[in-house]
Amino acid sequence: MSSRVWGVVAAAAALVLGACAPSDETPAERGRRVYLANCTACHNLNPSVEGVMGPRVLGASRDLLEARVLRAGYPAGYTPARETTLMQPLPYLAPEIDALAAYLGPAVGGKPPAAGGGG
């Protein structure tokens, strides 16, 4: 499938996910839902564990999430533990970076928040 077709499919999926969102969910709960729907093909269902192709992502800063998810790059001055080019940019997730950061970020103290049954 071409990258244009994948982009359309991904955008449609994001719209569907947004339409199905409970109106009272917290940012961490939304972030968990976005993570499970978009990241677990490569990263582990449990973000504190290495995935099939991707590293553990629990504790990632918002800056790192934004750089990796939107541009498949790294923030200025960041030294990655491993240099790979497997990850592709997912620009359709731009509106979800804050939610992903709420679920995965350093403020959660090494454990994903117990959103919707835990991670």
C-alpha cells in the first residue's frame, strides 16, 4: 500500500477513535487508548517492557515523544540508546502528543497510570 493510502487509513482511524472517546476520560486514559491503537505493533502492550521492534517507552519526555512520533527523529541534544531508522513518522498523531505524554511520561514514576484497567 502506498504511503498516501496509509495516511488516509490512519487519519480515518484517528477520527473513529476520537469519535468513540468517552467524554470524561483523563488525558492518561486517552493516551493509553492512543498508545494501544497505534504503538503496540512495535512496542510492547506494557510500555515498561521492550517490544518486538521498539524499545520500552515508559518515562519518555514529551519532547522525545513529539520528535519520535511526528518526525521519527530525536530532540536536540538527545543521545539515543540505539540508533535505528525503523520508526516511521506518524504525523496524524500530532493532536495526541499531550495524551501520550500523560500516559507514558516521566511524571508517572516508572509505572503506567492505571487507566482503563492498567497497562
